[in-house]
Amino acid sequence: MIYNTLKRLLPARPSVSGREGGIAAVIADEMRPLVDRVETDAMGNLICFKKGSATAPRKVMLVAHMDEIGFIVHFIEDNGYLRVSPVGGIDYTAAANCEVAFENGVRGVLVPEGDLPAKEAPTAEKCYVDIGAATKKEAERRVRIGDCCALVPHLTRLTAHRVTGRPLDDRIGCACLIELARTLTAPADDIYYVFSVQEEVGCRGAKPAAARIAPDLALIYDVTATGDEQGAKPMAVKLGAGVAVKIKDRSVICHQGLVSELLATAKEQGIAAQSEILAIGGTDTSAVQMTGLGCRAGALSLPCRYIHSGVEMLDLRDAKAALALTLAYLGGEK
């Protein structure tokens, strides 16, 4: 079950971009019984391989990123406060006054400076982390320059189908890959389950992974924005309306034939699906698509409210639709 898998993935120690070891270890334990080989490449990508049964199998690459946005310590003040820089796209208004956790277990709070005008949004330069230390020496015994932290993970079930928590971006994509591996016990194609690193800082990990695999087909699983939040810009994606088949975002134009095939498969199989055009942002789809000689690449996106905040929200039926569409497409494609 997707929800139970999410519960196992979210408590992993903070895995900020470039420091994905905590979540990688958890995912590797989940995947080893399900595949033929589990490897880690030079970038830190976790690549899990399942051999196909076809005489001439295609190489199918399924991708979800392991990393999360967070903060890195760049200065420790005499009073013990920590100055941190963002790793990935941080909304400081959403993150301010929240609890953070470091890789070594230290906890603290991200706080805006007291002299910040009431109507002024907090910024990286106007926030600090307080770990309860009274002096610089006390802080240095617990945290070093270069240590990373992230908002404390959590998962809460709101209704039968909707959950809130963090980092659902992109632990939900990782959970989808694990569930697919549980289901695709005897695939016709060679399946490469890639749990990529450093997506949040420029889709860096997926590119060398794709260069190594040289896939014939790639599907990327990540969250996307919705148009049904209060004050959201018009967008034809809603929470609970099904998996979002990406057509375009700021970084990629997906393979037109693949998009059409996915939407047609969803319609034929009665799978809830919607078309996604995202005006901002990007995913590993762009990196995979342009690697080497290029790849027939697409994305199955999970609608998510309040992305990059501490209260991201999903409808688990959308994730189930993504699984159903993947299985129907891989099983039915010629």
C-alpha cells in the first residue's frame, strides 16, 4: 500500500540534496528483495535493476528523486545562532518558525530576525537557526559548518484518501517506484528503477544515470502544482482528479507520441488522468530526455498542494492512478 510505504520513507534522516544517504539506505532495503541488482553510482543515484523476460527487451527507466529541499550551515555566530543557506527552492514564509532536524539528530527552529517589518517576507539573510546553544563553542560541539538540516518530517492522514506532511516531494514518487517493483515481478522489459539525487538543485543526478543506462523509454514520477488551491493561478490539474500526464513545463516538452499513448491508455482502461501544463518548475524529465542521443521520455505527475512547505498535501487515489496507468501502458505497449 502506498500509504504504508510512505510511512516507512518519511522518517528517514534529513536527505537534503547532495546528502541523500539516509533515504537511500531505507529505499535500498525496500528494493533488494524485489529486483536482481541494487547499485549506487558515482553521483549517489540508487539504481535497481530487474531483468526482463523478452528475447530482446527494451530498457525502461523509471525515475523518482530522493533528495529534499533544506538548509546548509555556513556561519556560526558568537551567540550560538546558526546562519544557513538554502539548498533548493525555499519558501521562507512557509518555513519560518518551524522545527528543523539535522542529519546527526540535532533539532532547532528556523526563526526570522526580530526587527523584520511585519509586512516584509522573510529571506535567507533575515533568518537563523536556533539550536538552543548559548555560545558559539556550545553550538560547534553539536553542529559544524556544512551540516544540513530540513523541516522535521511528518505524515498525517486527513481523510480516507488525503494526506498531509513532508517531504511528500518526492517521497511519493519513490513510493510509487517501490510499489511498481512489487507488482512487476516478471516484466517483459528490462526495468531500471532509478532513485535520483540532486533533483532540487538542477536535476543533476538523473543525467549521469540516464547516460549510463541509455534507456529506450523513460517515465519520471514527481509532484506537480494544482489549480485548486486558494489563490492559485489557473491550471487544469486538481487534487483527486487522477494522475497528471505531463505535456510541458518550464524545462521540458514531453514526447508528443508518448503523451498521446499514455492519455489514450488511461481512457481505454478507465484510469483517472488529467493533462498537465506547468508554467513554472521542472523535473528530471528534462535531464533524462536530453542525455546522450536522447530518450523517449514522459512524466506521470502527482498533484500536490502547498509544494515546498511543511504541509504538502496529496490524494492517494492520484498515486494509485499513476501505478495503474504505468502497469497498463508497459503491459499493453507493442
